[in-house]
Amino acid sequence: MNRWCIALLLALLLPMPGLAQAPEADPCEALLGSSGIPPAWPGIVLDASTGDTLQIQLKGIGTRRVKLAGILAPRGSESLAAVSRFHLAHLAKGMRVFVILDPPWKIWPPQVTAVVEDFAEAQLAAGLAQNLREEQNSLGPYAACRCGRAEQQAREAGLGLWGKPR
């Protein structure tokens, strides 16, 4: 995993209205710094750029691209690229997220890689991404196992990328 690796903690709360706006103040945000984990920035998922990359509006930072660790979705004119992007957008758009950059850089890169097991697993289960085994260490054993199982079940069911030719 590259040095821009972050962990993206999802608080799957109610979707936030007004997606282009900065996230509303949350009285619990002050507790993020005192929890013993690196500082977290609240944000709202604006959209999916691809089936494995989200656009997130981070409070005090701006809009950043976040690549989901552990998966590779079709891109450009590849088969199912649009379906994969739409599926991820449907899952994530409007969700409140908290992003932890490890280490906490003063200047955020325009794109970072994140561990987001729920979205990654959902993309794999739908057959709309491939499991990147070389990134399993960044996912941790539990998430890597779940993602591997999700891809295997999609393959066995012939879903998405694993569909049987007609």
C-alpha cells in the first residue's frame, strides 16, 4: 500500500441533503481528537468517479478523490464500467463519512487510498469489481476475508464481471 493510505470510517447515518454543501457541524466531532486515534475529518460523499473511487467533500479541506483499497473496478469503455460507477454512487452518495489520514499530513493529496470494507464488499458481491489480493494486508484479515468471500460468491453466481457469455 502506498504512503497515502488512509482509513475511512463510515458512520452510515441518514443521507445528507444538499450534497454540494459542506457537512453540518456535529457536536460529537470534538470527541474525534480525544479518542486516541489520529484526527478525523467529517465529510459527505458527493459521487462516485468510477466503481472504486469516491468524490468526498471534506470539512475544512475541500473535495478529494478516495480510491477504495482492495478492489479494482472496470474503467472507461470496459464492460460494466458505467454500471459499476452507478452502483457505487447509489450506495455511497450523500453518506456522512469520517476520514483519517495516516499519518495526518498537513497538505492532503488530491487522491488517497482508503479502506472502506462495506462499499468494497458490496461492489465485489455485485460482481462489479475484482478483489485485489495484493492489497489484502491493508484491509486487515477480517475485511480481506469478507471481500474474498464476496467475490467468490459473485463468481459462483455468475454476477457482473463473472457473467456467463451468451
